[in-house]
Amino acid sequence: MPNVELLPSIFEGAGMQDNGSRPLALVTGASSGIGADLARELARHGHDVVLTARRAPELEALAVELRALGAVATVMPKDISVPGAARELAREIDLRGLRIDVLINNAGFGDVGPFVREDPDRIDAMLQVNVAAPTALTRAILPGMIARRRGRVMLVSSTAAFQPGPNMATYCATKAYVLSLGEALARELRGTGVTLTTLCPGATHTGFAAESGAESLPLFSSRLVPKMSSANVARAGYDAMMRGKPVLVTGFVNKLVAFSGRVFPRAVVFPVAKMLLGDHAN
Ligand SMILES: NC(=O)c1ccc[n+]([C@@H]2O[C@H](COP(=O)([O-])OP(=O)(O)OC[C@H]3O[C@@H](n4cnc5c(N)ncnc54)[C@H](OP(=O)(O)O)[C@@H]3O)[C@@H](O)[C@H]2O)c1
């Protein structure tokens, strides 16, 4: 059974009463890592969930786990690297009569290497998954939340957003877009009863490094760089989202990295980026 005392505060302070039903959360990239742990966090706190990603068996297995926590878990596999797929997903959710109270834009992946050696098809897919899809989903789902004067949105960015990243240029640029969009929307949403939180994890133990070819980078391979568990990132992200915090960088060292990316000149930032992301010789 869900812990009723922990039922989310999205019904508080928004000028509306809870209508008695459990809030519904849509989680993208729910088949592994941070997304799966965010879905667990949501279910533990009394939410029903719609789980999406490409790998249906992983989503089904997570749905079984979350149903045991008392959540209604709906699986909707989708490849959001296909142009238009995110809007299609929003339409399918609408056609099923599902009303999203919490939107978690988490799906994403990276790529390592000099820009001119990156696979152009992979760049296209990354721009769709990391940039176009969260933009389209947020645009599709926000108006209903604003009309109901309640809702929570999360965009998952990264500490990679705070400085350009030679050797991981496209990925860092996608995450800078996400952070910029998130910070702007958090301001636009003031007074609407809806809040938006941009979550910026640093290196985290998930499938990300392997999927992105980043396992050998000092960022992931060096013992000197602290890594968080996806469960801890999800817990901190969930709490920040429910408090309506506009931006959360997880972990003390990551906060320092993000802060220095914002305040130090590029002459300082680039050598640090090189230490973490390796060489980018063409
Ligand atoms: N791990 C880190 O160090 C780290 C640090 C900062 C930020 N982040 C961000 O955290 C988010 C979650 O990543 P993670 O670390 O949890 O890595 P992960 O375990 O690899 O999870 C990535 C998720 O994105 C989904 N995804 C990828 N391509 C997709 C596509 N074409 N269509 C639909 N879903 C797709 C994957 O599902 P399928 O493969 O089943 O499609 C998976 O569920 C990402 O946005 C990532 O950029 C990660």
C-alpha cells in the first residue's frame, strides 16, 4: 500500500482540493536508471504512472513492481527519436482519457568524440530525444495543468549544461538547451499553480555511460570523481520537484562544478572540461 501520509503536495497551495483520485505521472526513459527510480519514487508517494521508453519488457517488469506498491501502472512503449513521436504519445495519452498531473521528461542519451566524427544519424536522434521530445511533451501537457491550476513538471538536464563540453559537444549543448528552457518556463509558470523543476545530475551509476560511449572518460572512470546512485538522484529530484524548486544540481561536488561553469571564465572552464571529458583531437 502507498504511504498515504506521503501523498504529494501538488494538491496543496494551488487553490484546489484533491479530487480524491491518485495523481498520475508520465515518466519518459522509465526502462532504466534515473527514470526507473523516479517512477519508483512516484509510486511510493501514491502516484499512478504511465511508463514510456523503447524497451517494453523492462517497462513491463517495472510496472509489475510498481503495481505491488499499489500504483496503477500503464506501459506505453515509444521511440521518441522518431520526429513527431512525442506529440503522438501525448495524443495517445489524451485519447485514453489519461490526465497527467506530473510530467517527468527524463529520456536522454549522449555521445563521445570530436563533433566531426559523430554519426550524423545519432546526432539527429539525440536532438529528438534530448531536445525536441521534452519540448513537445511539455508543450502538449502544460496547458491542461495550467487550466486545472495544478501540476508538476521535471526536465532532466545535467551538470553538462553549465559549460560547453569539447569531446561531448552535442550532448552538452542539448542539456544547455534543456536547462535554459526549464529556467525560463519555471519563471513563466509563477502564479499558475504549476511548477517546473530542472534536475541536473552529475555522473550517476546508470546505463548512460555505456550507451553514450563514455565509460572510459575520467568523468566516469576516475575514482576521484564522485558518482551518485540513480536512487539517490531520483529521491533528491522528486523532493525538489514537489517543493517547486526551479533547479536542482545533485551532490556537493556537482554543485561546485555547475557554479564554476557559471562564474569562471572559459579559460578556466575548458581545462576542467578537458580533465573530465578527455581529449578531442580530430
Ligand atoms: N547517468 C548520468 O551520469 C547522467 C548525468 C546527467 C544527466 N543524465 C541524464 O539523465 C537522464 C536519464 O539517463 P540515465 O542516466 O538514467 O541513463 P539510462 O539508464 O541509459 O536511461 C536512459 C533512458 O532513456 C531512454 N531512451 C533513450 N533513447 C530513447 C528513445 N529513442 N526513445 C525513448 N526512450 C529513450 C532509455 O530507454 P530505452 O533504451 O528503453 O528506449 C532509458 O530508459 C538522461 O536525460 C541523461 O542525459 C544522466
